[in-house]
Amino acid sequence: MRYTKVFVEAIGYELPPTVVTSAELESRLEPAYRALHVQPGQLEALTGISERRWWAPDTPLSEGAIAAAQSALASSSVQPGDIDVLIYAGVCRESFEPATACRVAHGVGVSPAAAVYDLSNACLGVLNGMLDIANRIELGQIRAGLVVSCESAREIVNIIIDRLIASPDMELYKMSLATLTGGSGAAAVLLTDGSFGSASTHRLRGGGTRAAPEHYGLCRWGMEETSLATYRQYMSTDSVAVLEHGVALGVDTWKAFLDEMSWIQADVDKTICHQVGSAHQEVILRTLQIPEDKDFTTFAYLGNMGTVSLPVTTALAAERDVLASGNQVALLGIGSGLNCLMLGLEW
């Protein structure tokens, strides 16, 4: 896919107020660690994540998404009434219906003529939302669109900790390790046709995508029935298999991406990957032969924020002058399913 008329006008974000360290989580897990003979410090050692952030209990997802959207709009020339499409793309939603996007659209104040809906594709949701809006812009149907997301890890992490304490089991611990990396946050990406007069737009050049749906069962987050005929959330991730098959899919996608963009590897100045953890980053960069100094990360202090990780990390890279004008930037996304999507921007 290639684009000639699409610009990333702004990226807004909102970070939760509560910092939760890996040491704090392990302190709560002490009874399970003792039963399983696990030494403290394993969570950070295995993932490279020292802390993450959580929203206060019972914080509405729409609240964070609205704040991120307002941040993106405030740094642009675009007004809420100019938004032709608003997409909510988080894994976490406030309810089955209506679309969480509706509450966000009301809070932002978009035009009644705007298309408002949710979109879901695991950790790739925001990138898929960007493409949805980009296609509408490229076709000349709209001038501006906003994709927003808010993720919350507090509840599912607390559930996993309670389960591990109640039933210490090494296999459950292994399958729960990825859950314990979960962080929370909100992000909003504003895309336009470049007609709003902003001097700080970044051109979306295109992207490439590949899927390996035969691995749909490696990472699951949903509801399960308990023995008391009630339901509770569960999350299970085969981290070893996700890494193995995810990297293989990433290699195929990287080749397709470079070919689609008419780039060679040396043309990529900076990369922003989905923020899973240190093991994933190390293996994917080595396999794709991307120098570590070209990549920017936030997982050490923000954890894995799902759909929010990549846009927030991109925004922070820009704030810290890691991204310079004219840089060719590759956004490398992967989500359970397995799906992989890579986008190319001219910064």
C-alpha cells in the first residue's frame, strides 16, 4: 500500500498517574514465588521492564482517550468539527455496545456528520485505524480523521496475581509472564490531507502487512466460565512460541514492507517497534539486522501498553529529538493472531 496525500498531523497521549514497579508486583506474588521456588527479580530480568503505569481504579477508558485526543488536536490547526472519522481501536472497551468511540466522540465534540466506530485487531488496532483513515483521505472522501485508544492493565494483572497465589503452578506462571508486563495509557493519532496549514506534519508513505492466522491460539484474552457458573477474565500467552513465530512473520513482513516502499534497509533512519520487552526487541532487531541505535524504546518504564505502545513511543521519540525532519521512520507492529503491520513515515 502506498499513499501520496496522507499526513500524520499530530500524536497525542495521556499517561496514568500510578507507577507500579516490577518489584511491587513480585512482592505481592511472594507466596506464589515461595511455593514455586522462584527468586525475586525474575520479572525484570526476563522482560527488561522495571515499571509500568496504571489508571486509578474505575477510571473510564473514554476519559484517557478523550484526553489524548484533545492533546493531539491542541498541537494542530485541526478543530474538533473538522474530524470526519473517529475510530476507537483499543483492545479494552467500556462495553460490548455502544462503541466506545461514541463516548469519545461526544467528549471531543466531533461533527454529527463524522463516522464514529470501534475497530479491533489486538495490539495492531491503532495502526489498522490509521490505514482505515488513510484510505479515506487518499480517496478524497475526507480531510481529517482521528484514531484513539486507551488500554488498562490493572484488572487483568490483579486477576492473574490472585490466581497464582491461590494455585501456584509453574506452567500458569510461564503463561502469565506476558500479562505481568502490562501497562496502561492512552494515545490519539490525527491524520489529515495536509490542507490545514500545519508546519509539523509527517507524511505517511505506505506500509506492508502479513498474517499467520494458524497461530491464533498463542495469545488469548477473554472471559472464561468458572466452576461456580460465573465468568472472569483470563489472559494466556505462550511467550516462547509468540517470539518464535512472531519473529518469522516479522521477517516476511519486513521484506514485503521494504519492497512496497521501494526502500533498502539503509534507507530506514529510525525504527519504532511494538513495545513487548527486551527479549523481543533484541531478537527482532538482530534478525532484521537493524542496528540497536536506530531503535527507540519505552518498555522499560511503560511496559507493554498494547495498541497504545507504538504511538506513545513515537510521540516520546519526537519529543526527545530522536526523530529529525526528513528521517524515514519504520513503525513495526505485531499483534496476536498473528498479524504484522509495518508503516513508513517521512518525518
